[in-house]
Amino acid sequence: MEKHQSLEECTVSAEPQNKPQKLQGTGLLMTALILGVFMPGMNSTIVSIGLNNMIGQFHTTMAMVQWVSTAYLLAQAVATPIVGWAQARFGNKTSWIAGLVIFLIGSIGAGFAWNIGSLIFFRFVQGFSAGISMPLMQTLLVQEAKSQGIESFGTLMSTISLPLSVAPILGPVLGGLILNWMSWKWLFWINVPFTVVAIILAFPAFHDSGERKASKRSLDIVGLVSSAVGLAGLLLGLTDVSQEASFNRKDVIVPLVVGVLLLVFFVLWPRTRDSERTLIDIKLLRHRSVWSSSVASIAMGMTIYSAQFLLPIYWQVLRHESVLNAALLLVPQGVGSLISRVIAGNLSDKYGNRPVAVAGFLLSALTTVPFCFAGLNTNLVLLSVLLLIRGIAVGIVGIPVGSAGYIGISSKDTPNVSIITKVFQQVGMCVGTAVVAVLLQAIATMPGQTPLSAFRWAFAGIVIMTLVGTVSSIWLPSAPKAEDRMEVVDVEPEE
């Protein structure tokens, strides 16, 4: 008599698996990738606390020195759209190491900068590297997880997002410590030993993880120009808003309009209908997981970077703290983000992306509210405790927001998802900073208002943007669908 197993017996249960799944045999790869993006992530904010020093060093103006930060941001915008093409064309290992080498060159050059123009150029080189390495790191680890059949990414994202969320928060802290004892040049030279080690580790790490075969995929030049220049124009306009605290300026309106028009053209460009030829497959935004994660990424960028812009100014201008003290007062938020790595991944895997993201945004808003009422003599210990908790909350948010975008997405489409969500986060960073800067300047110049009231309203703006993030996270898919978890095992009937 023939024996055979039914489909139900051959199918692994489609019920949600609460037990976290871990990547197997990728410890070296994860170490190499995390080390490789930590310094680029930190360099997005490390120079913010040293801009005043550079004004005197190069005998220039604040408007010109601001380009040291702006060039880094714009270069990321230019580089990000080509990551998917570069990975397909040259392979994982070549693309990753090339990004690190570019960052190394930019760091050495910035430290040896002979005038403000050369410094801005090498900062652009650094930012271009960061625009490649950050989304590529996320893509590589998610692809590795999918190859091992892992669909619950909470624990994985807690590792991935460590450098992406903690590094920008620690940037001003490290910058303040460096400037207290050393020259501003060490803001860039400190990258060199870490980057060299990351390059050395990449060779055995990628050999063990398996190199993707390079393809002959051609570069979509029209798509590259329209997306990269369009995104750069949009971010430049928003950055100019944050520097000048006004929308009614030619240097704000022109890049914003040009950027929006070019991005609209990119969306309508016929090649966007061909996922194999277009630079970025925007059709993926039809998936709930991708569009909801992208929208929440905007809010996350607004929440994190608006505070990173405002807090150093708050400590130095309103509370009259030194550069070193201001850096130390930012430490609790960085510690909180580190603490969140221990719990956030398991929470997301156990309870789902949606409730964890909502809770993280809400807690971040609640811990920011007291700053709206803080006075000139409010206890620093109390404010530090609030920043510690806020750091935990912000760190928790990054896990579900980042992992939700890959639910139900094939490994082939993973690079495009990484690029799309990264672009949306970049826009959120600039929007959040611009909103806070405009509020700060507008309230401070109103009759009868004081610097204290201006900062209070600026913090209120952060609270409102964080609440917007709470609402946006409601649409996140909480967990992979049953069919995404199902695995059929073929069993031959016994004779």
C-alpha cells in the first residue's frame, strides 16, 4: 500500500513565528559592513560642532562654511540612485570596497585641505562614498537573510541600523571631544584607521559570503541625471531654508522648483516601466510594505535630524555651555540609542512592526515635550535623563520602519527598496531641519519674543513632526503575511 503525505503535512506552519531567526555564518560580513558605514554615518554630523572653528581657520563666512555640511548631503543624494546599478554591474565586493576607498581618499584630502574650496570638494567625495555604502550595506544583509529563508527582520535590523542611527547622534559628541584637545583636521583623519581596517576585513568577508555575479546592465543616463540632480536640487533648496530660515529666497525657490520638476520627469520617464533597465524601480512603491516604510522613513528622518540640528545650538546659545560641555550633554541620547539595540529587534519580531513603531514615536514625542517648557535654569540632570529615554525611543523606531519595507519583497528587488527608503529618509532629514530653523528664526524676530520662546516653539515643532511619524507608522505591515512565511517541502511517496 502506497504511503504519502498530505499537503498539510508537507507544509511548515504559516502561523507567525515569534522566535527570532538569526543569520548563520555571517559574523565577519556583518562586522565588516557595520565598521564600513559607521564613520560615514558619523561624518554626516561630526563637523556641525566645528563649523565656527573653520570660519577662523579659512578666514571665510558662515554661509560658505555651511557648504562643508551641504556638500556631504548633496553628494549622498547624487550617489544613492546608482547603488543598485553598481551592485548589479560590478558585484557586491567591488562596489563595497570602491565605496570605502573613495571615503578614505575624501577623509585624507579633507584633513589636508588648503582652503575652504578644497575642503568642500573632499567633503563631496566623502558624501558620495556614504551615498553608496549606506544603502548597499542594508541591501547586502537583507539579501543574505532572505537567502537563508529569514523574513522577520527585527533582530537583523537592530544590527543594521546601529551605525545608521547611532553614528549621526554620536557625531557631535565625538566632534566636541576632538576639538577640545586636537585640531579640526582630526574630524576627518580619525576616519582613516577605521576605514583601512574595514577595507582589509572586506576581502575575506565577501569571499565567505559569496559574490554576486556582475552583469552587463547599462547605466540609465537620463534616469541618473534626472533623479540625482532632481534629488540634489530638492535637498539643496531645503538646506538653504535651514541656513537662511526663509522660503522666500531665490536660492531656495529655484533649486526646489528644478528639483521637483526633474523628479516628476524621472517618474514619468518611459524607462521607469521597465524594471530591468530603469535606474530605480519606482513601481515597488505599489507594495504597501514599501510605500508605508518610505513615508515613515520621512518622519523618522525629520524626528532624528531636527533634534540633532537644534540640541547643540540649544546647549551653546541658550544655556551658554562650552563646546565640550555641549558634546557631553548629547551623550545620554547616544547611550539611549545603543541601549535600544538590545531590545528593539526582539520587540519588533515578537509584537510586529506597527505597534513597536507607534510606541517608539509616541515615547520620543513625550520625552521632547518637557523641552517646550524648560527654562534657562532647568535641571541638566533631568534634561539628560529625558534625552536618554528619547535616544531609546528613536533607536526603537528605526527597527520596524527599516524592516517593514522588505516584507514580501524578493531578493532581486531588495536593492531598489534600500535606495527608495534611503531617499525618503534624506528628504525627511532636510525637511525636519528646515522646519526647525524657520521656526527658530521666525519666532526670535517677532516683537515681544525672546530666544527662550523661540527654542520652545522649535521643540514644539519637533513634537508635532514626531506625532506625524506616529500616524504614518499605523500603515506599516506588522509582520510578514502567511504566504510569505510558507515553505513547502517536497516528499517523495514511499513504494
